Amino acid sequence: MTTRRIILCSSLLVVALCSGAPSDDKAPDKNAEPVSKAFAALAKAYNARDPKAIAELFTPNGEFIDAEDNVFQGRDAISREFAALFEINPRNEIAVTAEDIREISPGVLAVDGVASFPAKEDTDPVTVDFSALVVKQADGRWLLASIRSDGEESLRTPHARLKELEWLIGEWIDESEESTMHTSTRWSDDGNFIITSFAIHVAGRQVMNGTQRIGWDGSLDKFRSWVFDSEGGHAGGIWTEIDDRWIVKSTGVRPDGDAGSATNTYEQNGADSFLFSVTDRIVGDEAQPDFTARVVRKPPEPDRASAAILPRSN
């Protein structure tokens, strides 16, 4: 999931509220009605702020391409993008003009248009060009196969970008024969960073703790992380998503001054666990062994009132 916001809003709303009506100097377009109905359904879903309903108006492999050429393919990806959009974009009204509807082949329509967002107290007016592909299905419905924005650059916020890593939020435990690590991950107060606090215990005694902060680096167009531990060590990492895994190239310095580097990999393993792997690890001039840990979500603490009424064993 990159997983663009204003453009996403602009492009899809262009399609959403476009009437498909012909201009006064053109003959009525036979394809205006199906386009209008498809876009009216999209407008209804958008105004209800329902990302899943919006995604269902696309074909299963439909795509949205923003002005930065980021591609969101499939209903799940489109739904996630709109969920993040609704968190940061307050615009709910739009004026849209369909400039052209063309029949590419029977049942396939190409649409060009312009969306105009009116000015508000804290925002300037915005106009965005778009193009869309609307395809007739076997059951007679018209669905969106593709939408591409040709308008202004994305103004996506750091918080919206970090939604791709929101699954890390929560309490986690990694236990082995030698040690136990507890981590607690949350949003920063301003919502622009994801912050993790960690503590490592050996034989019941805490031997190290520290923090990790993940943020968006616009100069790299990637996530960046910073780690600081209680012994004085620190490290920085650059995050890249490859095949549903997050690969973090990390470099740092130990308290004794030795430099270190490693490749860390985060891979979701169901809703309540993920695999954390460390490879290519070098400390000073020596290679270190690779390892993989399965990190699980910590179960919630039992409610005190409920625990009080549980039957006791004799």
C-alpha cells in the first residue's frame, strides 16, 4: 500500500458527481445515462463517507492512478485509500463538468472531465482534470474500470501515509527461551508519527528498553525510522514495501562506538501476529547470525469486575 489524497478526492469525485449531460451545442449522447447513473451511485457512496461502498463501484481489478502515477489496483486498495482520504479531507461538495464521453467499443466508455471544489474559509478553490473508463458488466451494471487524475499534485499528509502501517498499533510480545520483549505501539499526539516503546527482559529482569519513531520522509518518498535504546545506542532505517513485506535498511551505532547495519523485515502473519526477521547483520567488522521471531498481539487484561466473579478452584 502509495498506501495522493487530494488528487484521489478530486479524481474520484470528478467521476462521482459528473452528470454526464451534454453541452447545449451537442446532440444528446446515448451513453450519458449509464455514465450518469454510475457516477450518481459513486457520489452517494462518497457523501456517505463509505470507502467499501465506493470500492464496490469498481470492477474487481479496477484501478485508480493519481497525478503522481501511484496505482491502487483492486477494491481493497481503493477502499484503504478512501478510508485515509476521509480522515484528512473535509471537502464534501463538488461542481463537475463532463467534457467528453466516447464509446471505445460496445460496453466500454471513456470519460474526460473537470472537477471544481469551491473555496471555503480555510481552503482555496481547486480544479482537477480526470479521465475514467466505465465498462458494462454481464449483469447490465456499469462499473469503473479505471480512473486517472491529471490534476494538481497530491497533498497527502504524513498521518494518511502512515495508515499503511497502522496494523502495528497495539501491544505485542516476542518470547524466546532466552528473553522476552514487550512492545507498545501508538500514534503520536499530533498523528504524524507512529511511536513504539519496547522493553527486553531476561530471567524476569529488564535489561534494556527504548523507543522507535516512524515518520514520512518527503525527500525520499519513503518511511524513515529512528531507534534509541537505554544503553545509548541509536539507529536509523529506510522502509520499502516489497511483496506485502516491509524491508527496513538500518544503520546505527552501539554505545561502545561500533557501527552496525542490518536488514529488518516486517511481514504480517494474520490479524494478531507478524514475522520480524533480521538479516545481513554486521557489527563492527563481524557478521552476526540471522534470526526470525514471531511477534504476537498481547491479549487484553481481564476486566477486574469480571475476574472477581469467576469461580475459584479449590
